[in-house]
Amino acid sequence: MKRPRIGVFKFTSCDGCQLTILNMEDEILDILELFDIAYFREATDKPLRGQFDISIVEGSISTDWQKEDIVDIRERSRHLITIGACATSGGLQALRNWASLSSYKKHVYPSPDMITALSTSTPISDHVYVDYELWGCPINKDALSETLISFLIGKRPGIPRYSLCMECKRHGIPCILVSNGEPCLGPITKAGCGALCTSFERPCYGCFGPKDDANIESLMRYFHNLGLTQKDCISLLDKMNSYAYRKVRIEGSK
Amino acid sequence: MTKAKIKKDHLKLIFDRLKTSHRIIGPKVEGNVIVLAEIADLRDIPAGCKEQQGRGTYRLGKNSSQLSVASSQIFSFSVGPDSFKRFMSPPVRENFAFKKSKKGISISQNSSQVREISTAFIGMRACDIAALRLLDKVFLEGPVKDAGYDSLRRNSLIVGINCLYPGDNCFCSSMDTGPVIRDGFDMAVTELDDSFLLEIGTVRGREILNGLPIDEVSDKDLSEKVSKIEKCKKMIKKSIKVSELPWLIYRNLEHPRWADVAGRCLACGNCTQVCPTCFCNSSYDNLQLSGISKKLPELSGARIRTWDSCFSTNFARVHGGNFRPSRRARYRQWMSHKLAYWIDQFGSPGCVGCGRCITWCPVGIDITQELEALHAR
Amino acid sequence: MHDKSIPFEATIRWIKKETRDTATYALKINSREIQRTYTFKPGQFNMLYIPGIGEAPISISSSPTDHEIMHTIRIAGDVTTYISRLNAGDVIGVRGPFGSNWPLEEIEDRDLMIIAGGVGIAPLRSVIRHILMSGRRKKPTSRAPIGRKFILYGAKTPKDMIFRDEFPRYMDAFQVFLTVDKADPEEYWRGEVGLITGLLNKVSFNPLNTVVFMCGPEVMMQGMTKEMILRGVPGEKIFISMERNMNCGMGVCGHCMFGPKFVCKDGPVFRFTDIEGFLGIKEI
């Protein structure tokens, strides 16, 4: 069998999701045996050349040239998978979509004039067709290997679409929302992280993005009753998946 | 001997006796919640604790004064999120391991060792025992017996506790499942003022007491039990009119209330996960990269079964379609199954009135209220 | 009895392509022991298993008297797609048989009307072949049904018609009526064009003496049942085979619930009057 060619690409992001691949210590040899990693700037200096069976894309589109690059990558790829909150929902940097770019630049950079960027940060799927999206900040390594395996043997990846609560309950983690009144986004957030925060008694802050048909409005009403202001509620949602939560919220209110 | 009495301090003797031959599962505090877990010491049991349960809230505290729990009470608390389900039909379990080669398929079942370990459940409530008997019907009395459940069930010993202080969301009395344990136990315990009244259900239950210092049971003890349980019944606030089931639901499958509850329901599945009778699950093939051979299609992996929920969006998905895409339909499916379909399927409602779904619903949807609302035209 | 929670191996003996997306696979059970204990009735299904991919519930399209177990499979999901790429000699996993069956005892001296849409003909082929074979038996003990028998079958286009080559043989025992939603202009088609309900006008039958076996898309079955009842066929004598998402096949996973019924163990074949209250309800 010819090993499928994989390319790993990066746009605006922190590299954390790519690092997940390098951190797959137990699996990395298997990956190399089964796949041909033909482009991966974080790990090798192989030049960008030819077509890819799978392109793994990290990061959001936030500059003009990225808009062209992603089209080029799409044209080189049989399948395109996005990894992480940036690539699937614009990332933390999408917070500038609801603010002014110039004021952000001023606050962040010593010489803002040298920065050219779009006023928005958007997910890859706003620009090209995406075959599969892996959520998470960063992604879960088991989900990545499930996706790669699924590609190899020809099936749909079995990645959960239900709420984090299901994962918490399976692990027997006491619910901090109900038992402590902590504003936990678990009920409206996708499972898949392995209930990481909640197992340390920290409320979920939604890094795996909204679950299918998340009823955000109802949970926010409940938080409001707990004493959170409207502004508190919005800032809970405005994190790395801000773009996705806002989108679901608009769709849910229709 | 079907009844006996022991001094309160002697509960430890029973515990120690069980511990020599059993893994002991019982109530224990984790975080701010009373869960069911392995307990090594009788002191793990949160003696004298009382939780306040509301719609979507649970607060653990020491005896709250308004309930006037006697200060010497050990089993003053009520049910937490866990039930027998977690142990008899574990959240994740392996159906079998598989190996596929060019020539064929080989399937192997490694009989998990946990199944063989005898487990004693102590402090189980009447509603939990009633729920276990409902799970028996699902897993043992269908066309194919669930072998995993069967062996876990056979290796369990049940020490039940009669509830004297109900939880705020309990309605077992109206479901006729509690608060007193009627059957399905090896030993049932009632906490009297200065002793424990023990009722023996099975030979195994009796063997626990062999050689232990037990007292005769007097009529006074029995009447104390009855009066304590009557008092408990009076404290139960919620109820369901079982006589209206299943017809109240069958007549109202298109009631506007379903759309109303869909506006509140998060479809997070918490109610189904804490429900002691919700048995829905999904099996899938789990593959690891190390199990994939370079010579495809050779591969190996395991078929895993996990708890699932009718609230999962793709629970009723078939190729190219979903039978229940809306939250309205999924909530209706859950509640109708609990309170109506179950009666047709297994002869009694699938709800035992433990109130877990009310407590652990993040937005406090109350099944008793939702049912009541179906009366409105 | 073999353990129905564990798949057993079966070898594909031959494959016959039926349409562009459907083929019939004949299976032979590898283990002698299971061969002996494996018996099924027309209308039941097996869970076909591809390790690593998953399981799919597929009805049995052969008669119990056939030498092989046949499955007629349309490409729909991952498992069926995978199966479509297999060849004779390949081995797959099988669990079963599961579910209820067509009540053959109901038809003994009555008229039988078999109504099928699309791939829904697959579980009914089991009955058809069973009747054809029992008719051939000459023993006085064999109780071949003696009433009139009809097959009404609808497909999207003539090319989507499954078992098209077998219908002439079916005419030995059945009156066969075929229709398509759309005739293909490229191909010669002299049958009917239009809804399957339209075929009823061609059939002369006594509604009070007729038993109906039906399988197809749910909308079609709803329309057809309504039509049959209007014509006076008692609802008690209409049997329909349902489809839902099945995961365990044994009534312990909850996926296939249809109202109070588990399609996998109470069905897939239901008496219409047992489920009629739930048939029209959306998203039940």
C-alpha cells in the first residue's frame, strides 16, 4: 500500500494543535509507518511540493495572503481537515471581529503601523470546503488518530457530538454546576476533551465549541438567575470559540 | 430468622465481615457530592450529612436544622447522582476484541476480572433497588441475556437502607417504589433511634450475621420502623399520578408543552445519565494506530459499549436521515419512554421517583411538573 | 444456540449485482456448529459486521430453504459501502437472526398481497421464495398457501428495480404488478409509471380476504396502508416492516425505539394495528 501523503499547514494560531501531533509519542512511529508526512514545517524542512491526500490545517484566516494560500492548499488536497479552535471557529483572535482592529493593534503592538491584517479572523470553512473539523483548544490526540484511521480504512470518524456532561457522568465526576453553582459551559459544549477541566473541579469554558443544537439561551438564562450579568454571560462565551457560539446563538434564536 | 437487631456501634462488625470477602460500594463524599464509590472504611460514609436538593441544585451540608434529623443519625442523607447502573452496566465496557486478517476475523472476549469480584452494595435505597429490578427486565429478560450484566448482578450483595428522610425531589411513594424496601435485597436496614433493625432477604444476607452479637426484635422496634417510615412518607413533597399513565402521555404526544420544554431543555443528556433506569447505550469499534497494519485491511481493535442518551442528536440517525432532529422530539421521547412506553415494554413505568433527573438537570426541568402540564389544554 | 451478542464468521460465496447501488450477497457460515443451530424465518434480519467499521442491520432476502443466507444490500452508510467493495471468498462477521417475521400462518387460505418499494423488496423476497419453493413440493403434508397472490412493486426508475430478472419466475405463483416513479427515456419500459398506490386499481382482490405484507419507505407505507384500509382491508391483516437505527439488535441499546416498540425485537415486522397510533406522528 502506498502511504497517503499528509501535509500539515498553519495559519494564525499558537501551534499548540500541531504540537499535539508531535506529542503523540506512543503513536508517532505508527503514524510515520502508515503515512508519508510530506510537509510539516514544525517538524521537518521538506519544501511544499505536490498534492496531498490529507491536509491538516491549523489556524484561522486573518490576513489577505492567507485567503489565497488556503485556496492553494485546498487545490492540492484530496481531503482537508481543520484542527483546533482557530481553524474551525476563528480562535481567540476572532474576538477582534466584535471590536475595532485599530484599537486592538494599538494595545498589542508597539508600532501598529507595521501590522497588516484583516479586520476579522474567520474559520477555514468560511473560505474553502472542509472535509472534517476537529474541535478543541488544543485538539485531543485520540480524536486525531481516530480521524487518520478513519481516512485509512474508509469510515466516518467516530467523534462525539454530544455534550461534555455525558463525558463527566461517564467518568463519575461530580457536577460542579449543580452542586456548586459554578457557571460551567459543559451542557452546551461538545465532549471530546476527556472532561479535563471538570475533573479538576474547574468549570468548562467551552474550548471544544458548541455541541449540536446547543441551547445557549436557556443556559444563559440560568446563569443570569445565578447572579451573572448579561456581560458576564457574554464574556463566558467570548473565548477561543466566540465565533462559533455566537453563530449557534443566532441560529438558535431563529 | 428473618429479622434481627444490632447496636449502632456494631454496624462496623457487619462492614468488617463484608470486607473480608467483598469489594464494598457505598455512599461517599467526592467534591461536594455524595457519590457511590468503593469505601474502605465505615467512616467514609457521610454520617449525619444532609443535602438540599432543588430543581437543578444540590448543596451538601451537615444536618440542616429544618429537617430535624436526629443527631445520632448515620443515614440521614438521600440519593446522589450514582445508582446501581454505574456498576452493573458500566459507563464504558468492552464487548469483545477483534482481529481482522486477510483470511478472516477472530473475536475474543476477555472475561473482565472485575466481574468475578463479589461486590457488596451498602446503603442502597428502595428506589435504587426498584430501578435495579427494572434493569433486570431490560438486560436479563429480553430475547438475549446480557452476559456482562448477568455476571456482575450475580456477584453482588445488596444491603439496603430504608429512607427515613427523603430528598427534596423524591416522589417514590407515588411511584410505589419506596421509601420502604419491600424486596430484592439481601439485607434491609432501618435505622432506629438506638439500634439498627435488620431484615434478612436471602441466605447470603443471613450468613453475614453468623456469629455476630444480635438482639431479638421486639414489637416496639417494628412499630418504631413503621412510624418512622410513615413520617418519611409525609415529608415527600412531589408526586406523580401513576393512575393516569400511560394515557396522559399517549393522548398528548402533540401537546404544545413539548415545544415549551424544548425551549428550556439543553439536550445535554444529564437526566438520562443520572437516571437509574435509563439503559440506552452505543457500541462502536475502537481502533488505535498501533492496531492498524501496514498491510491493510489487517487490523485489530475492540468493540466498546458506552452509555448513550436519546438526547444525543445522532441517536436516532440512520443513513441520510435522523428520526428525531428536534429537541422537542428528543425530550418527548425521553419522558414518554420513562412514563408511558416503558409500561407497554416492561409492565411498569421506567421511573422510580428518585428525583435525580430533577436535581441534576442544569436548568432544573422537573418531570413531575412537565407531566402535570400535559393536563392543560 | 449460538451466542447472538458475538459475531460469527461467514464467507461470501457469490455476489450478484442487482442495480447500480444494490447487490445480493450469498453467505455461508464458516462454523459447522453454528450452521446447525442457525435458523431464521422470512422477515428477520442479521447484523452484518466489518471489524473496524461497524455493524449494519440487513434483512435476509433468501428463504429458509435456500442453501445460502442471502442479503440484498443497498449502499447507504460506511458498512454497506465497505461490503460493496468485497469479493467472493471474503469473510464478514454476522450476528443474528434477530426480530419478528412475516406471519405465514396468517395467509394459509387467504389472498396475499406483497407490497414493496425500492430495496424494501429484500425482506419480502424471503417470503416470495419460500412460497415458490413450498409450491413445488409435492408431499401431501406440505401446506402451500392456496389463496391468490399478488406482488406490487415500485422503484424509482426501471434501472433501480431490484430482482428484475426474477419477476418472470415469480409469475409462477404470483400476479406481478410493477411501477416506476420515472421511466428512463433511454430504456424500454412497458410497465406503469406513477405511485404504487395507483397499481391498486389494476388488481382485483377481495379486501376482506386479503393479507398484506409491506415494506418500503415510511411515506409510501403510510399512503398505501391508508389506501388499503379505505378499500376495506382490515388493519389487523396488514403487516409492515419498519426501519430504525439499530445498534444492538437485542432490545438493550434503545436506538431503534418507535413509540413503545423496539423495532429490533418487537419488529421489524409489525401488525399495522399495533403501531397505527404512532405512524403519523412526526419524529416519534
